[in-house]
Amino acid sequence: MTCNNYPEKALHALASLYGRNPRPVLVWALDNGNAGERAIRKHVERSRSEGWTAKAALPPGGAVKADWNDLHLSGRLKPADIKNYRYNGDLLLAENATDKALLMHYQTGQQEFHFEHSARMFWFKLNVTRYMKAIERIQDTDSRISEQEAKSKALKESGTVSEIANCYPSALYYQTLKATDEAWYYLRIDFPGNNATVKAAFTATQLTSAPEFKRRLLHIAKGALYTGNVNQLDKWAKQALPNIKEVNTQNFVGYNRDYQAWVFADMAVCNGKLYLLNEEDYFEIDALNVKCLSLSPTLELNTHLDEFESQWIDDLWCAFGVRGVISLAFWLGSLFAEQIRAMSESYPFLEIVGQPGSGKTTLLNFLWKLCGRKNYEGFDPSTSTAAARGRYFMQVGNMPVAMIEGDRSNDKSKQGEFDWSEMKKLYDGNSPRSTAVKNNGNETQDPPFRGAIVIAQNSSIIEPQPIVERIIHIATTTESHNLDKRKAAERLARISVDRVSGFMVKAILNEKAVMACFAERFEAYRTQFESNPQINHIRIAKNHAQIAVLLDALALVIPVKESQIAAAQESLSLMAGERVQAATSDDAMVQEFWEVFDYLDTTVPFGVNHSTDGGIIAVNLNHFVQVASENRQATFALSELKKRLKEGKHRQFIDVRSVRSAVNSRY
């Protein structure tokens, strides 16, 4: 029977069989746990009020619980086992702490121990000297009393029971973070009555010091107070901690390549199977016990895939066209960044640029909704410290990391020393930041970059070249805006996270199909891009080939139209050619220098080109700066300019040497 049902009719029929004869003893043996134990107490009370002698039996508790069927199948219902289960039931029905303590003393013979009663922690201690004297006095007073009765009375007189906590802590498991050599004990704190249970982690220090334990308890649970001493705490720990489970942890959200699983705050996915958080706040993935410790970012992923809607695809196409679909393909790939890097060693960056009002914010906000993140664009690297940027990059695995408005200024001192060159190593998944391990050794921590980079700003990145050639460039404009596009964009902005966050869940559940598609088609697309004479750049061809495969893979997750994919593929080839041109252009300072040079050389008397050879340009930079200043043109920091000119592409640097000056000969 279920624990909620009371067998009223069956008991009434049983009682009628006995009439006035003594009835048998009822033993209520439901499964352990809150529901079963509450039902036992309720049924015992009711059956006793109806004239029955009622007792209880409980299966063993502890780290590995078993119900009666488990015990039956494992052959653990022998008479000696039943005796122990009846003892568990007697403890459950004990009316007060003293009665429970005496039962435990009779069973174990211990003279000092802690125990739980009504979700409080108590301590029993037997005064042996007083106990022996009490036995003698009781037997001398009444010679007819049996030895057992004398011991029972003496025990009540000489055993003291005191409350040492107004709650009861239970050790659930030991959780470790091997990357940083940290560990905690995860405890459940129960309270009397209907007060909510609290679960929290405790350090070794907090479990070995009574004052620290008291402070931690008060901190995590309102009004929770421990009044025991360190000896009592040590004895509780000695009994509670050794046999608990061990749970692995990670300090980021998303995919963990060591476990080959996505681990989030309240769900996990491994090998196409969805796992939900159990009652003890961790995931049981086959033989692996794991949980996520990170509180940021907060994702609201709807695991009820029947609630997932895909009509937004048409709105995305209407509002953003091929740009929207290509961005969506990159977003899909970011959910498999670790696997893609394992296959092809890198994953590109996505750059979304456009003037204010062009729709880039709407597009980015919507793409984040697909990952369960609402009202979020990204972080500003210009106002973040190096430590903060490092944490942003390491917060997630197989998810995008978005940077916004990083183009605000070229003054690095105002940007917290932020430089786009920092990003180069993230392309291959290398560590964004090294930190020292807190010990006396020389160890450092170099966690890999596990995500994908998204850059959203008003202006394109035009330097340095290594970053430019790692980018998939998307430009949003206002030129073709119309009423239909505005309404489609507004629908994308209004749609709730619950209706679209299933995209991420569906995608990672289809990991095998997506990665099989990538493995099958990547080399063909790569060859196609490299054979295009307009894309004579190996890295750029590779980056765009990866997105081309992911455009095909979109159909494995959402019902995107073939015509939309075909149009996006055609546009992607044009984008790759444009990226080659951007990567092979001179950087901004060099371009500006040659613009000023050409202006001065054609408008200023005698010019600024000192060469007498028509095929070579000779520049005296000090003379150039002087003439530029006299003619109110831009001037440059010479140390930086010398470095940049040597890297020029259209007018290549030859050498630093003396020449016969054509300018001086004209004076």
C-alpha cells in the first residue's frame, strides 16, 4: 500500500475476527524517508486510538538507502535483520529525547553519544559512578525488584540528555574541485516543525572548530545555533563523515570535456540523455556523481521540449536575413566549441557591428535567449580589469562569451590595459589567464578557454591582423529597414525565454548528429573555400568552412528552410572574400599615415618623398612630422609609427638607410 492510505476496512475486519480476545500487535513498516516516516507516526497514532497495540519497523538509513523490496531481493529480511528494523522503528516512535537516548544506550551500550530527535541534536552522557550507586540504592530499597528493572530506573536517574543544537546536521557527501585542490563537505540542516531544510557546504576548518561551525551554521540558516563543544563536534564528525559519497564538481557552467557532459545548475546532458538535479543537489550520470558550483551565469533552460517553439525562425529571417541565419549557425557551433576544437584545432570569433539602431542589440539579446539568458548582451572589456576579464572567459564551457563596446577608445590606459591582442590565444582554446596556486610551491593554474568569442560594437576591429583574420564578420545596417522587419524584430524582442531556450537543450541532446555532420562535411567545405581565388587565406577559409558546416547542421535542431541555408552559404563565401581583403589591408595608423603622406607630397612645395628613384619612397619621419604639423595634418607617435610601417602590406618596408635627398636638392 502507499504510505498515504490507511487500511481502515481491513483493520476493522481483522478486529472483528478477534472479538474480545487480545488483538495482534500491528507493526507499521513503510519505507524510510520523510513521507514514509510521517505516515508511520500518523498511522500508529490512529491505530492506537482504535485500540490496537502499534509499533513500527524501518529499513536502514544512511548514505545508501534501501526500501523493503530491496531488502527482500538482497536476502536481508532474516530474524536478526528484522530485530534491527524494529529497533529503528522504536527510535522513530520515541516520545521524547530521553526515551530515545535510553533505547540507544540499551542497543549500543555506549555511555556517551549524540542523537537526533524532532530535528534537533541532543547529547547523552551516562554518569557511571552515579549509575552504580543508584542500582545499589534501588535494590536495597526494594528487594523484590529485578536487576533489569533496577538498571532501567538507575539509568533514568544517572543519564543526562542535553540539547546541543536547535537543528540537526546530516552529512550528505564530500565534494572536490580537483583543478584547484579544494574540497568541502555538503550538509543538510533539518529544523523542527515545518521550517525549510537548508543545504550548504562546510570546509574542514568549519567542521573541526566548534566556534567556526557555530558561525557557519548561523550564517547559512536563520537562527540555527550550535551550543556543543569541540569534543561533541568531533564525535559527530567521526561518525557522520567517513562513509559519505564523493561528488566531483566544476567551477564553470556548461560542457566539461573530462566528463563529456554539459553540467548546469539544475540540469545536465551526457550522451544525448538529460539528467535532472537529485534531492541532494547533484547529478547521477551513470557511475559519475557531479555538480556545478558556479553561480554565474544564471540560465533558465526549459527542459520541457514540447513547449519549445520554432516560429521565430521566420522572424529572424525577416528581420536579419542571411546575417541572422549565419549568426545562428555560429551560436549553434559555440555549443560544441570544445568538440570542434578537438577536431579542427580552433573555433572562430563572431563580430556583430553596426551603427546604433541597426538591430545588433536585438539580434544579440535574442541569441542569448536561445541559451536561457535574458536581458543580457555581454560585458564591456574597456571597463573591466584583467582579472575580471579572465573570470568572464572562464565562466562557461561550450557557450558564447560576449564583449560589447570594446572599441570605445584606443587609449589603453583608459581601457584597463585591454588590448585585442589578448584574444588571439582564445581562438585555439588556450588559457586566457594564469594564476598562482595558493601554496609555497611554484605551481600555476592555466585553465583552458572552453567557450566561443562574440564581439558586438559600433565599429569593426581593423587591427591587429591576427585578430582580424580570426573573425566571422556580421554587419547590421538601417538601409533596408521597413515595417515588416520592425515588427519581426519586435516579436523577437518580446518572445519569452521559456519558449525558445529549448534550442540549447535540443542542440546538445543531438550532439552525436551535429558532430557527425561536422566530421563528415568540414574537409569538403574547407577545400571548396580554399580553392576559391578570392579566399587565398588558409585561416579565413577554415573559419568560414566551419560555419558552412554548422549552417547545414541547423536542420538537425530546428526546421530551417533549405532556401535560407542556400542563401546563407552563398553570402558566407562573399563574407570570406571580404575578410581576406580586411586581413590583408594595412592597419588604421599606417593607412592614415599614407593618406597624410600622399596629401603632403602633392600639395606642399618640394613634397616629403626624399627618394630620387621613382619606384621607391624615402621618408624622413622627423621632417614628415614637422611638415604635417605646419600644414595642420595628423601627427603620429614616431616610436609606434616606425613599428607599424615595418608591417605595412601595400607599401612594403625595405630598409633604414641614408639616401641622396630629392627634397633637399630642390631647395
